[in-house]
Amino acid sequence: MAFKLAARGVCTLEDLAEQGIDDLADIEGLTDEKAGALIMAARNICWFGDEA
């Protein structure tokens, strides 16, 4: 998954936090639900300082 994200220029948590589900929709094996969960986890860490 990390290689697939990096190939799209998503290399940091901040990069991931700035994505939308539609931006990741065509990654094989990544459902909208999983994409949303990854994005929200990155946002919680980067934007809200919540590492839990």
C-alpha cells in the first residue's frame, strides 16, 4: 500500500491527510471505507494532534 501511495506522490502523513476518498479510489484492494479510515487517521494525527 505504501508503494502505491508513494507512486501517487503521497509520501507523508500530511500528504495523506490532504487526500479525498476519490483521490484514492482507483488503488486496487483499497475500498472507500478503508481509504476514508486511512485519511481520517492521518488527519487526526496531523491536524488535531490525536495519535490514539
